[in-house]
Amino acid sequence: MFHLRYEVNGAIIYRTHWFILIKKIFLPTLALAGLITFFVISATNLFPLISAATTCSLSLLFGMITFGWWFYQYLDWHNDLYIISQDQVVDVNKKPLGREERQVAPLNNILSIEYKRLGITGLLLNFGTVFIRVGDQSLTFDNVYNPSEVQRVLFHSLARKKFAEKQASLAEERKRLADWFATYDELRRDNNGPAQTPRTPPPPTSAARGGF
């Protein structure tokens, strides 16, 4: 539920720091605590004008509303993902009751990667924003834990992608050269015809031996 970093099928997935989650759920959590306190006090008959049935009904009604508010804030935090796959980076922003928005950029198009820890809280809890420049646009991994490590992972993924492409290019070049040499040998055999076995020369004659 609260993983800030995990891997799925080779892709590394990040969420915003748990401090951001606490900020989102602080008010609904406070409201839930108030409802529980109200229910406990009402159950002790400190409010004789309100019946127990009314107290339970009100607590249940407002409890469901408040919990729905709390769960909405949790999903709003949970659904915002930053993904580093084998060939691209993805910024996913999805509201619980809204549409999903995605920003996608190929790893090869990344020009620069920087990060900042914003404020004293970011410095103390080690979270910040990673800025990824892609052409004229930029992607941001907002409020991720240990942004320097996220930057390192991005650089490593970019280097691995370029190395894999270089190896694939070298393999393709070797295959092309092998095909060229095979074609060349085949054409040479066709032009020269089948190889002929050299014949044994005749024995020398008497004239060749200097006889009369």
C-alpha cells in the first residue's frame, strides 16, 4: 500500500514521499478521530437529549462520508506514479474519479537530469523533485524519496539503453559483413566454374633427356 519504490517486469516505479500522503490525509484523519470521540462520549450518556440510536446513525453517516474523503485522498496519492522502464520514462497522474494523464518520453531523448530538495522538510526527510529535460519539454518526478538515487537510476538506465543499442548495431554490422562475404564467395565460384584437378605432366622424351 505504501511502497515508495518497487519493480514490476523490469520497470522501476516510484511514488511521492509518505510526507505528501500525510498532508493529504491529515484533515480527514482528524475528522475521523473527532467522530470516534463524539461516538464514545455519546455512548456514555453525556448528551441525554440525543438517543443512542440517533448517535449511532449520525456517527455511521458522517463516518462513511469522512472515510470516503480519507480514501479519496489516499487514492490520489497512490495513483500518481513515476515509471522508469527499459526504453522510456513515464509520468502518470490519475485522479480517483477523473481521467488518467500520462507523459511519456523515450530514454534516448533525455538531454539532462537534475534534482532539488525543496525546503527544510525535503532536506530532513530526503525527498525532492527530479527534473528530466527531453527536447523542448520536461518531465518532473515530484517529491520522490532520495532524488539523487532516482537520478542515478535514470543515468544508469540511459547508459544501459545506449549500450544495448550499440551492441545491436555491431551485431547487425557483423551479420551484414558475413552476408557480403558469403555472397562474394558464391559469385566468385560461379564466375570461375568448378575447380579442376591438375593433370600429371607426361614423362620427358629422349630429346628432352639429351639423347639422339
